[in-house]
Amino acid sequence: MIRFPAEWEKQSAVLIAWPHKTGDFSNRLKAVEKTYQFIADTISRFQRLVIVCRDYSHQQHIQGLLNNIRNIDFILAKVNDIWVRDTAFLSVETQGHLQLLNFRFNGWGEKYPYQDDNALNLALVNHNPFKSVDCLDIDFILEGGSVESDGVDTIMTTRQCLLNPNRNKGLTQQDIELQLQKNFGAKRVLWIDQENLSGDDTDAHIDTLARFCSAKTIAYTSCEDVNDKHYAGLKRMESQLQAFRTQANEAYQLIPLPMPQPIYDEDGQRLPANYANFLIINNAVMVPVYDDPMDDIALQRLAACFPHHKMIATPCRTLVHQYGSLHCMTMQFPALLLHN
């Protein structure tokens, strides 16, 4: 029996990879480090935090930025990108214990260099808190941001990502469903047809579009502006979500999350700012915000989904300049996984 724990279940730790001056954020490193400082200080108040840093001098620099490092582990490893949601281990419960799954990573369809990212888990497994934890290498390309679990037996994903030939060329939808069943114990797969948000280079990761808040509740990116280029596509996605049914054959409770006003980079490209990219931690939900009037609405709607969690507005306007947000830069691990 294999089960893919839901994000709202008790956690032991969250992993992040701190940006470096040689990375993609080099032109706005100070600004993005302020965001990282806020995120790190917040997570470490609630639970253990693991920070991947490039070398010891980088670690010392990071320690100098943080308010408290008592609940933080540092691991030295190189990464190509800081988006550990897509490169770090995924965790499953199997045969009464938890296991780390090391899927292959190919730079979101070979769009970017990925050798260090693909090797990240080989570095992590040699250090606490991952050392001595059961790990399984899987010859299948999969990113954590592309799959959503309800914690029971259902995975939600997009055809645009998992069926894209730039990931596992030659595999059919049935082949991929068999992989999800084998590795996650999925008995049901909810497939969404939805193009990616502007600026999203992941081929429509589900964690920018629709998220389980419980086994009966889905929060999703919605658009009410008929002049927005995403309006028609997100309305179609909304209709697909309305047609989905729970294990009890009931409609899901659907929570629409508004879109912030478009944010553009220096070249005029629209960036993938959204509120679906929230992170659930122990007793709190960190919600990406963008200095936008819609921030408060998203916070209120998610608060209704998580009545026992504290809502934490998390500044992410700088993060989206590298085409990701809060959930993309983090990876959580279930409570029983890490013992060290």
C-alpha cells in the first residue's frame, strides 16, 4: 500500500535553496534575499528548515541575514535553479514507513541546464536530516509542482505537462497513469487541460492552477476580466473542475482565487503571478502576495479553507521575475520522515 501524503498533513521540515550571485537572480539578489529572509524566518518559527547553500562562505552570508538559526540545517550543494519543488525528493508512505522518491529532472523539458539540479538529491541523501532515510531512484521524469495529492488516492495534474513529449517521450496517458499508480498509489487521476499562465515555463504545472485544500476542496486560479488573455482558458478549467467528483461521487467545493494585476519584466513579458502557489506548513498557510488589491481577497478565501491555520502574507513580487513563486521554491517533508 502506497500513499502520497497531502501537504496539510503534519510536517517535519521544509527545504529551500538560497539564491547565489552566480544564479538567475543575480541582477536583483538583494531584493530576492529579503523575500528569502522572510520565508526562512517564518518557516523556522513553525518547524525545521533545511537550506541548500553553495559553499561555506555562502552559508555564513545566509546566517548573517537570518534572525534565528536554531531550527535550521544547512547543506552545501550546487543547484542550477532554486526551484526545489521540482528537483527535491517527493515523499510517500509505504509499508508503514515513509520513503523518498528521486525522480529524474530534465530542466522542464530541457529548457535550461539541469545537471546540478538532477544531482541535488544525491547530495541531500548524504546529509542530515535525510541521511539513512529510505530512498528510491525512479527512471521517470517528474517535477513536484506537476502533481497534487489529496492524501488519499487521487492525483490532480495537467495533460500539458505530464503528457508533454519533452518529459517522457513515447509514453501514453495510460502509461503515465500506471507510473502514478505504481509510485504514489494513485487510484484516480484528475486530468486538467489548461495552457500555462503567461511567463510560466513549466508547461502548466498544476500548483499554479489548482490545489487541494482538503480531500473535498480545491482552490483554483480564476479570472473575471474578459479582456485578460487568460479569461477563456481559465473559464474552461473552471468547468472541468466543476465536473470532477470526489471519491464519494460528490462535486468538489471550489474556491476561486483571483489573479493579481499583470506584472511584467523589463522586457515587457508578463510574469506568472498567482495565488494558487501557496505553501501549507504546520499550523500556517503562507500565501504569496504581490502588492496588489487582490492579495486580501486571496488571503480571505484561503483562510476559509484552513480555519485552524494562520494566514501569512508572503511577499513574492520579486520571485516571479524568475517565473515561479512561493510553492515552487519550497518542498515539505512529512512528519514521520525525518528523525535526525
